Amino acid sequence: MGFLSNEEAAALRITRMILHVVGDGEFQPEPELAEVEQEQFFLDRLQDVNASGLFKFKPTSPTKSAIGDIASGVTSFEAGAQALAREFSKWHVGTSVNGAFFIFELNAGVAGTQLYGMVKYDYKAAVERTEDQGQVHLRRIIDAFVEDKKALQKSCLVRVVDGVVIDEISAKDRMGSAPNLTDYFMKFLEVERDRSDEELNRSVNEGLRQVLNDTRDLLPGKDVGLALAMAKDILRNRQLIDEEAIAEAVFTAAGNPEGEDERKLIQRAINSQVKRQKLTGLSFKPDAQVLRRSQRRRLRTAEGVVLEYPTDLENASVKRTVHADGSATFVIETKRVEDDQIVRERAGASN
């Protein structure tokens, strides 16, 4: 799953919100918006950041502490959010684009759980504010703001359970090199990466293996090794790996079956592994070394013969021919045999 469960994502609602302009000018604290406005638009943007947790708060994070104070009632939402916005504006470097910084308190229908979201947009002319009897209101969001997803620069979701801020958060940064955050956003949040690119690539590797094993009967020649090598080769040459890239690699390796039932089975297997490997909503660079690493095939014949070898050697040093009656012939060519011994029979083994 992503940062939110499917049930949480469906039930997500904004209960409070506040807006500040951040940039070069002097910071001006603003009051909490009297009403939640343009809720569906902002919920859609928050769904965009619903990625598997890749970052975690450091124990010393002042942002983590500030959110905890808001959630526990030590600080009011308005005062706490103003302090957070002031801190964000302080870290906002001179080369960054002026922006609109929103903070949301959210409810997803789970007892004892609160969620907080922070979103920073390019400012430009996107947000207009009016004064109405001392209350600041969001008057409207112009069409360009809604249509241009690139206007969403930085975003994060934080979970609080029974008054305790959970270390794992979801965060995205358009200006960072995916999946990393820009320096000042990292400093504001005071977070660190929970998984390296190498670890993410290992998760992809394992996910591909599981998907292709689970859909073996749908693969050309039911050859998992060949399909796995093809899928890894495709991903190794992508600029970024994400859910779409993984699905494309798997379907290509499976020969792009046209049947709707077959495609649904493959997509279901992909979705399951993306969730299991915690890759939902993430994008990251391929690691050529990890994706090049050979898998090992292990098989047992009806006669009790066990073969194990790197899949890179298939159709080279190891050749397998499957006959019409289901029998198979293996030919192994080697420079030399390096180990040949009689091993102890395992307990319970039989001829």
C-alpha cells in the first residue's frame, strides 16, 4: 500500500487549513481559513503524495515536535501552523520560487489517528486572497493552477497515532532528483532516507521474480528466467523506475498478451508486489549492478536429480530441451568440474 491504506484514502477529509505566502519578502502570519475551501482539489493533490514511506523523521526534528504539539492540543492549529510556515519560509532559499504554503489537518475515519499535510505551490498568480471582515479567504484557484501539476513543488503527509507522531512520512519534491528532496526541504522537515536506491532496486528485483513466478503459465514457453532477464534489462535502461515502468517491463516480458483475463491476472500480480515491496507512488533511478545481478534457477527432476545454476547461463553453458511428451534433456558444458563428492543423505529422503 501507499502511505494511506485504501480505506483511509477513500475516507480522507480536510478538517482545517491555513495558507501562507513564502518567499523573498517579510513573512506575514495569516489566520486559519474560516472554512475548508476547494476541498476536492486539495484532496486530489494530497493523493498525489500518497507514496510508500521513504523518509523518516530524525529524533531531533523540530517539525515533528511542532506537529505533535498541534495534534495533542499543546499548541492551537493556527499558532502551530503559523510557526511551521515561518520556519519553512526561513529555509526557503533565494533561488527558490515564491510560493503558497498550505498546511492541512485531515481525518481518514480511523479512531486515534490524525493526519497532517503540507503542500507548497509555485506562487505566480495562482492564489488570490481577499479580505472579508478581517477573515482571509481563498477566493479562487485559477485554471492554470489546477491544470499545471508542475506547480506543485513540495508535499508531505504525516501520521499521528494516539498523540504520537509516527517517524515514517511520505514526501515528494519536484525540484529534487527523484526520489530525493531538495536540501532546504530536508532541513525543514529534518528527515532522512529510510531506503537507499540500491535497496529499492533490490525490492524491484524481488517483486519481478515473484510476479513472473506467479504468472508462469502466461509467459512465453513458461520461461520465468528468460522473462525476468528481459524485464530487468528494460528497467535497467529507464531513466526512472516507477509503477508504470514496472508494469511495462512485466507485460513486455510476458509477450504483451491480448486477452483481457490474462492481462488482469498479470496486473493484479504486479499491484500485489508493488504494495508488498512498498514501492507505491515512488520513482527512483535504476541500479545497473543490482538489476544485472543473475538470478539462480533450482529444479528437481522426477528421478530426484537437483540442478541449480545462474539463469545467465541458460542457452549458453546450460541448455534445456523440452520434448513433446514432457520429458526434458539438459546439456551442461563446463571448463572443469570443481566439486564432486558424495553427500550425506538427508533424513527422510527416499529413492
